[in-house]
Amino acid sequence: RSGAALLLSSYDLDSAGRLFNALYSVSPAGEVLGRYAKTRLTPFGERHFTPGNELAPLTTPHGEVGVLICFESTFGDLARRLTALGASLLVVSSSDASFLHS
């Protein structure tokens, strides 16, 4: 009802049973505009996850947004690549849920 666009973090299970740590861009109307699956997984903490295979900005109603999920934010080359690909804003999403009891 607010008309806000959202970036939502979620685990994603594909049809092959692979688990991804992902982030979605959702329009104010509720339409999924894009999905980014984390490409650089946290050593040991995300051993049950599959890395994504594409680093690309997410489309939002406000422009292209580069997403870095948690551990990925420690790699400056990822931020530079996202801006080179057109991201005008960088967002870091963080969750320690994959560490279970932390």
C-alpha cells in the first residue's frame, strides 16, 4: 500500500534441489523484477549453498542497484564491477542465519 519498491533477501531452492542465498527486487505492484544469487559464499558457513553464476545489478523502479550479500562486501572488485555494469547504488544485505546458532 505504501508504493515502495523492495529488496528482499531469501533462500532459494531451484528445481534441481540446489540452495542459493538470494536477493530479489520487487516492484511496488509486487512483481519480481530480478534475482541475484550470492556468487562468493562464506567459507564453512555456507557449505550447503550453491554459488550464483552471474554478477549483475538488479533493476528497480529507481535505477540499477548493485547487491553484495554479507561476505561479498569484503571484495572491492565486486563493487567496482557492479558500478562498471551500471549500478548507481550499492546495497549490502547481511544475515548470519546460515551459521544457525550464532
